Amino acid sequence: MTHDEFESIAALDALGAASAEEESALRQHMETCDSCRRARDEFVEAASLMARDLDSVAAPAEARQRTMENAENVEVGETTLAEAHRRFAFRPWWLATAALLFLFLWGWRELGIRAAREKIASRDAEINQLTIENARLGEQVARLSREASELAPPGTKSFAVSAPPVVSARVSINPQGQALLTITGAPPNTYKLWVIQLEQPKPQNVATFEVGRSGQKTIPLQRLPPLKSIKAFSLTAR
Amino acid sequence: MAAFEQLYDRYSAALYALLLRIVGIPQSAQEALEETFVEVRQNADRFDPLRGSEAAWLISIARRRGIERLRARPVPSRAADPMQLAYFDGLSPSEISERLSEPVDRVRDSMQLEMRKLRDRLRALRQ
């Protein structure tokens, strides 16, 4: 039987008009189906509107008297209706469930926050390490550059090569026209060196080479144009 | 006991009107009213506010008490509406079908339709 069919039975049941079989099936179904139980409760509430539509009639005073006397003598249920309302609000199982749920959600949130904090701390440490390493490499590049300049014979012309970020490159050309490219800090890749000439708008490729994991490379350059026509060098990665 | 007296004063007129409508005899309605409130006092702890209103719970107890009395000493009903015959006279769909000379399925369909209308009215009242 579908939920729609149970809902139709619930409508009749609220009027006391469902058959015994239907009523039994509905009761059994409602034990595991909250939505049908709520539908049945709502139909009971709706059916009560028929009674509420009637004009009230004051019951005789003696009926009240007898009711109170009878009520005094009966074994009272655990509570009055008002107390039932209050008891519902403070049912221990209800509070325990709410407390457990709260603790679970709170604990889950705390675990999430702790994991996020650990992740941030780990990244901060990594950033610090990389910053230190970067500074060290920068110093090394500057030192090598100074040493190369000092070792170069007098009259050697040196060009700082325009290169991708983190790559440091320099072309040195001695008075005999021998040229040397030195690279440091280059990620492993294939690179191209371009020369830009004073009266030649189009850059000219003068070397193509690989850089390995060391990030360093020194290569002699063979096909350079005359020194006086060279304006600049540029290095590109593939 | 004071809370019980307040409950009686708040609902007794509505429940007495319902019981008069069902059993049709004032004396019998008064007795059913007394039985209703005694049952309410005995079973107050069974009331669950999550499942419905206090009024609906009291009405369902009073109606059951009234229908039980009516079945013990039937009173002829002049109602011609399936909803009235079911709710106030406690008749089953087949009894209503006989009374109104209508097919049972039509009676059941009509009752289900009317109950859905009542539910819509209830929802509108709640808003």
C-alpha cells in the first residue's frame, strides 16, 4: 500500500470510518512512518473542527459538581494536562538526545577547526622555509655574478638577460667575441635564448637547450651577431 | 485539582454541546461528560502536545464516549450527510451507504474529499 493510500485511510480513520483491517494496517504502518502518523494526527485535528463548529451549551451546575466529586475519587494519572505539557518540555530522553546531538555537532566542529589550524600552520612553515631558501639562492646568484665579473678579462661586456621569474641569466662576451651564457634558478625545462638587435625588430634565436634539476647551466654561444649591434637578450621557457 | 477545574470550565460547554449532538438526551450527555472528564484526569499523562491540540484530544475522548452510549441506546438520526452520519452518529461507510442508498465507494470518496477540505480549513486557520 502506498503512502497516498494510507493517507486516504487516515482521513476515514479520523472519522472512525475505516474498516478494522484498514485501521490495523494503518496502525502498523504508522509505527515506522512518521509522515503518515502526522497526516493521521492532522486529520484528527481537522475532524475536531466539526465539533468546534457546534454552538456551546453550558452543562448543568450539578454535572460540574458530580464531575469534581468523581474526579476526587479516581486514581489520578501521573500528571495533569498542564503538567503533561511541562513534562514534555523536560522529558529526560528529549534532553539527553538534544545534549548528545549538541555534543556531537560541537565535537565535529572542533575537530574541523583543529584540522584547519594544523593545515594553516603547516603551510605557514612551508612558506617560511621557501622564503629562507629563496633568500639564500638570491645571495648565491649575486655572489656568482660578482665572481664571474671579477674573473672575466678586462673589456668583457655583460648582459643581464630578461628571463622568467625566479630565473637568473647573464650573457658575457669577451673582446675576442667569445660568448658565455650562465643560468641559475631555472626550473627543469627547455629554454630558448633570443638576441634583440638594434636595427632588427624581430628577435633571433641563438640557442635552445635543456636545464635539468640542478637549475643551473653554462653554455658557450656560437652564433651571436656583432657585439655592437646587440641591444639585449631574452630567455623563454617552452 | 485547580488545574483540572480550569480545564473543565474551559471545555465543558463545547464538549457538552458535542455530546448532546451525539446522544440527543441531556441526562445521557451529562453522564458522558462526567465520564469524559474522569478519563481525562486518569489519562492526562497520555496527552502528547506534539500530536495535536488539547481541545482535539478532549473532543476525541468525548466523541468516543458519546458514540459508545449511542450504540448502547440508538437514537434515530435525521442527518443526510455522510460526514455528519460518520462523526456524530458513528456509522460506518456501509451503514451510511444503506441509509443514503449510495454505493459504498462513493460514500468513502465523498468522506475523504470532505476530510481533505477540513484539513485545508485547519491549515488556513493555523496561518
